[in-house]
Amino acid sequence: MGWLFDRKRDPEDANEMLRRYNETEAARLAAMTSGVAGETATGDGTRVPASASLSVPSSSAEFLVEDVFTITGRGTVATGRVTSGVLRVDDDIVVLRDGALQAQTRISGIEMFRKRVNEATVGELSGLVLREKIAIARGDVISLTPSG
């Protein structure tokens, strides 16, 4: 298995490359989480810039709508994927279409694969049960109501 065109791959080279990558990545993540601006030196002499764009407010969350249903007795259900942040039951939300405010409501329930949950995190496919019947369509973005 380790043969390619009658030459054996050298596993030490790949392991060394992974080790260097992991050290650099660990230093970059440490610099971002410590909040230090500027650059951080790694063990092998390279310098890694600390990203200042990591300071995203914890209250930002977005949900990309893929489909919308109306269920008798429950209300409007928007299905899709959480693209950032965490959405929870009873969060106040706004519906944006092409960046313009369409509606404002509250999440009354979250369901995933026939089970009810209290929150949906990044990457999860879920259905948001909305309190009021609102005009919502595929491609709309649901985000938390900005505070302040």
C-alpha cells in the first residue's frame, strides 16, 4: 500500500509536516483566544499573525431558509441550516430578504429529525416553528433580533 510508481513514500516527511502544521495552528488559535493583537512566534521560528476579525458578538446567529411549511395547529415552520451561532426556543428573531427586514417574530419550537430540541447549533439541519404566520420564503435569512 505505501508504494507509488515503484517508490515507497517516506512517512516521516508526512508526519513532520503534520507536526509543524499542528504547532502553527495551535499557536494561531492560542493567540486568537487570548485576545493578543499582533503576531505570535511558534517553536520553529515562524510568526503567525493574530486575527482581529475573530471578535464576533456571541449574540449573532443566522439560519438559511431552505423550505417553508404551514402545519395546522403548530404554525409556520422554516426548515434549513444554522450557518452561524446558536438559535434557541423563545429567541426573538428577524427575517431578512436581500438584507431588508421582512418580519419579526419569536421561535416557539425547534425540531430535528422528529425530535424536539431546545437549541440548534452551527451546521445542523432543523425546523424552526415560528410564533406568528409571516411571509417567509426560500433563501431568506433568519437572525437574532439585534439588541441595543
